[in-house]
Amino acid sequence: MLEKHFGKVYRYILDKVEKKQGMVFLVIDPPNQSPEVAGKLAKIAEQAGIAAIAVGGSVGAQGALLDTTIQFIKENCSLPVILFPGNIATLSPKADAIYFMSLLNSLDPYYISGAQIAASYPLKRMNIEVIPTSYIIVEPGRAAGWIGRVQLIPRELPYLAAVTALAGQYMGSHLVILEAGGGASKHVPLAMIEQTRKLIDIPLVVAGGVKTPKQAKSCIKAGANIVHVGTAIENVSNNFQKARKRLQALAKAVAEAGR
């Protein structure tokens, strides 16, 4: 029974954490590029040293488009593909794993436990690895905060994010995501990452607003294990050479920070 508690993808993450390897996950939001482009970006990402592909978004990542996008990604690279769901429609049997997220600072019980109950049996039938995840949204929050009806964590109160993350760990989460919102002008504050790392023992992801190698490196040095990068690559998805250079620089920066 315990063998199934930690799946293959989560063990892959833990192995890199134990080896002090900082990680970049490329976030691909299916409505924002064609499946063909997603596949090419995934291939470039693997060659550049990116650790995994997270697929999803606040709206539109569902149905045939989601399935086809993941299919093209898996045909072009061997990296783990993790669903990053914005709603219960962001499910696909083609994925390797899913962040099974509880949005801890939502004001709507649906995003704390309701969506999870609705999605649990379909996920069981799809045989997707589930990674229990505490999802915490920080100012500005952007689309994720608006859709999730969130009471945003103020940027100047880092301890609130830290204790929320600790509560998530105590409730059984295997992973914490601190989210500033896709396309945010700034990632979550470094002090918030530092305080959260001091309190929790599980892998920490920083998402939203990470655009440059310098920013990615600073997040890893502050205590994050993984940074999500999406918009910075999405903005150059029509220029594969530029995307390759950005991904290589990001992977190099977090590798240095991890060491």
C-alpha cells in the first residue's frame, strides 16, 4: 500500500531535491499555443535541461485540445508531464501526474475541497499519479486569484504564506505552490520563500512572475526547489532559437543555485 503512496513522478522530484538540484518546470497553457508548437517547445526544454512540463491554466485547458497538446509533448520529449489544473475539466489520461491542489486561501469551499471530491473518481479511473498539493495565491494573484475567489496573501506579510503552507503540510500535502499569478510583474517575495522554507519539509514551488535566470536563481537560493516558467517562454514561442536560449539560461541558473 505504501509503495503506491509516492508515485514515480513525485519520487523523481524528491530525488532531485535530495541531490540539491534546483528545477525549472516549463508551464504550457494549451489555449496559448498550438499542440504542434507545444511539442516543439517540450523537445527544446528537455534538451535545455528543464526538469518537467506542467500543463494547464486558469481557463481553456481542457477536452480534445488538452489531450492533443499532451500527446504532442510526449511524442517529442521524455520529461514527466504534470497537469496544473484550473478546474475539474483539466484532466487527461495522457498525463503522467497531476497537482491535486487545494486552494487553501480561497473563500469558496469548492476550491478547497469541492472540486477535489468531484475530480477524485475520474482520476482514479484514469490511473494518473496524484500529488497532493497546497496551492497558495499571493498578491497580485491575477486570473488564478480571480477565478479561485481568493483572499490574497499580502506581499508584505510573508509569515502568512509560511504558516498556510505549514498547515497544508500538516493536512497531508506532498508539495506547496506559492503562486503570484501567471504573467505577474513580480514573483512572490524572497522573504516569503525563505520563511516558508524554514517551516515546511516538503518540496516548494514558486509560480508566477519568474521571467529571468536571475529571478529563478534567487528563488532557488531563497529556498524554492522548483520554479514554474510559462509566460517568459510563451512570449517567444514563435522563435524557437530564442526560446532555447532562455530555457538553457534558466536551467543553468537554477542548477548553480541548487549547488
